[in-house]
Amino acid sequence: MMGLMEDHSSWDYLSVDHIKTPAFNSGVVSEASNGSKDFPVSLDAVVPDDILERIFTFLPIASMIRATAVCKRWYGIIYSSRFLWTHMLPQRPWYFMFTSNETAAGYAFDPILRKWYDLELPYIDKSSCFVSSSCGLVCFMDNDNRNTISVSNPITKNSKRLLEPPGETLPDYSTIAMKVDRLSHKYSITVAKSKQIPEDFIRWHFSVYKFDSWSGTWLTSVSEVFIGWRGGDDSVICDGVLYCLIHSTGVLGNVNPRHGLIMYDLVGGPSETSLMQTSIPVPCSLTCGRLVNLKEKLVLVGGIAKHNRPDIIKGIGIWELHERQWHEVTRMPHKFFQGFGEFDDVFACSGTDDLVYIQSYGATALLVFDMMHKQWKWSVKCPVSKRFPLQLFTGFCFEPRLDITA
């Protein structure tokens, strides 16, 4: 695997403390007065706040964080409520990777400066959780207690705990999806829960609950009983539509393909047609599937199963949905697939804008696919090392642009 990744000299790892060390010194210029005396003038003192705000919007996010350590004034401007992170120049999405253990900490990869930074998540209880992100905000749902949900900004570390959603307190399967409105800065969160009906091996109760930040309340969007299918653990919101992967239970012989896709219009609301009647089959037999929103287009990243061996992965493909039809974008070249080493049949995946991040659960290697240029590339080497007993690495993608008031 190391032969496929970049040389050690090409990567750098910096701690958060390093990010926050002063990166700028206030410049001093001299101006003559009556040709007889020089008066030192601080450039920072003569530049108004609104001009500084404008200058800061041109900085990469890591440089902006460093700027907060220059002086109290700069810190106050950048972290003030009036500073509009959405006015920043487009930032390439960061990838945050963390291990499934009791320590809610990990590493964030900046694709612009191509550096990893260690990053703590003090606002969540532990790292075993479901994650969804949008426009710089990240939503966490505790894996043990599916009703503990919080919304946070990993950069500013602002966070708030949401009210508990209604429905089953301990569903068999659940998934969470988040979407931020770039204009109003409001956000919505959906939680899909799936619970097997007691003493019934065929029927599963599936329900979706929606939270709107402007109302601060949860609403039941849809509730339906599936026959021979159950809800999965992956969902995403694209262009006002919630997409959820579902799994065949196999009790009715519907084992190939093992996955399907259902969709629910969050804007239009309930329909007389059931979710299963409008479901879409996946493009091929998959070991697992990951849904990604790339510029309001639904993208499926799937582990391609071996023929007659649906539990063994032989490759990874990427498809885009166009009017209920899947169009194959690419398949991972074999040399990159081999670079993951011992690849399980499932993997972590996230993305936004034009970038798709793919990572094996049991390894630190991170592969990036650029949808625009159709290019595969390893990230610079992650500083964390794989240890035994096995740690499971997973992650999420976020744009460091939008803040939240705790």
C-alpha cells in the first residue's frame, strides 16, 4: 500500500495549536510630518473592521484560524456574529476522520494546503455516532442513544443539542441527513427509523421525522410498513428530496439486488403513492452503498459484489442518478483498490462539491476522486497509525463556511 501513496516528504501534519500560532505580524510604516519627524503608524490601526472582514474572506480556512491568534481584534472580527462565513471564497471541502472509540477526536484534512490537523470534538459524548454535514455544519446522532442529536461547527466549536425526535426510542436501524439553506442559513434534519414489527419476520415499520431550525420542532413526515425490506443506515438530502437506501431481508426471496433506493419529497409532502412503489433498484449487486450530494446531484458510491458472492467486494463504482436512471461515472482502478490493503465489504465515504472521499473502515488510507476532472488521487499520508486491536476509522466531509449560534 505504501508504494502507491505519496512519499513521506510530501506530507505534513500540524496540530491545532500550530494552526493557532501567530501567522501575521502587524506591519509598521513611517510617514514624514513637516519633513522633520517620523511617526510609526500601525497598519492594523488604520484599516477599518469592514475592510479587514473583506480581506479575511479571501483566506483559506486554516490561515483564517491562524489569524485569530494575531490579536484580540482579529479574533473578535472573525468569530463575531456579524462575520459572514458564507461570503468567503469557495472552500474545498475538508475531510474529518475519527476512530470508533471513547475519544471524540480525530484528524481533519485540508485539500487546499494538503495538510492534516488534529481536531477535537468536545461537544459530543463519544465518537460512535451517525454523522451528516452541510455547508460547514455537522449533525451528530449518538449510536447508542439514537435520540441524542446535536448540531456543531467543528471549526468554531459552537454547538447546540436538539430536542429528542419522536418515534421509536430504540429502532433496529436508523439514519440521519442534514441540509443547510445557503440563503437563509436555516437547516433541516431528517431521521429515518426502521423497526421490525414484533413477532413478524416480514414486515418492518419505516418512519421519517423532520426537524426545522426555524421552528425548532420535529414533525412526522411519513410512516409506512415495508414487506420484505427494511430501512438502512445511509441517507442524503438532494434538491429538497430525501433519499434512503433500503435493504432486502431475504425472507421473500428478494435477495438480488440486496439494496434499493426510496425517495421522499420534503417540500411537496406526503403522496398517495407508497415509498416502495416509487423505489429505484441499485445499478448492480452491491456489498454496501453510500449516498452523496454533489451540487444537488445524487451520487451513489457502491462496493461491487462478486458474482454469486454478494458478501465479497471486488471493486468500487460511482454512479449518478438522472431522472430515476443510474449513469455510471467511473470504477475505481484496480491499483487504487489494492492500495487499501485488507478491504472489508463496507467502507466510509463522503463528499461535496466535486470531491468524493473514500476510506476503508479498518485503514487510514484516504482516496479522493475529482468528479470534474475524473481523477483518482491519494491524499497526503494521514498521521494516525493503524493499531491493534483494530480501530475502525470513519469520517465525514464538511465545508468550513457556515457558523451556528449555540
